[in-house]
Amino acid sequence: MTARILVVEDNPANMKLVSMVLAKGGHHVLQAEDAESGVALAADEQPDLILMDILLPGMDGLEATRRLKTDPLTARIRVVALTAFAMKEDELRIQSAGFDGYIAKPIQYKSFLQEVERWLSESAGPRGPAI
Ligand code: MN
């Protein structure tokens, strides 16, 4: 299943790696280096899935996701956090911001693509359990 996936990530090395893996998986990648342009791009391009870094310059990924989920234009788009955070309180912060789930960094090629495919297949059907 080929999808259009928006990646919001300020770290150039992570952006390059994530984009390469998604492209090898047959997906079309849209890129944003900060939350403001990511939110704007999401509204304009209506991607199938958004992968959102948490720590970003200016607005962070939590606030960006709150905005995406409260805007009727983007509220239906699945937003998955790309995060190195693994602590329970971080998981709760991610959940309360409205993220549909998260993928832990550093990403592993095969499991990352499998997780992306899972999120894509879930976007096509009824909403599953959050996180
Ligand atoms: Mn970052």
C-alpha cells in the first residue's frame, strides 16, 4: 500500500533516515522541519499519515498535534509520535495531546515499516484503541 506520509522532524539525520526507509517501503514522503510548516502542509496536502517528532524548534510536536486534532481540516489524519521518550509520563503526555500512538526512536528498518503499515491500515477502517 503506497501512502503519502508527512514527516515532521528537525534533525536532518533522522529526517534522512526516516524518509529513506519510507521511500524504500514505496511511500511518498512529504517533509517539514518545524511544527508550523508541518501543520500548514498537513492542511494543504492531506497526507495519509503524519509522523511527528516531539522536540522541535518553536512549537513542539505536542502543541502541533493538538492543533491538527482540533482543526476539522486535519482532525481525521492519524498522527503518530516519533519519539525517543519511553517513560510512562511521556506516554501520557503524548496520549493527552491527541496522538494516535507513537513509534520509538531510534527506528529499526523492518519494524518501523511494519508499524507504519499498521497505522496506514488502521486509518482506512474504524478508529482503533489509542496507544
Ligand atoms: Mn527534534
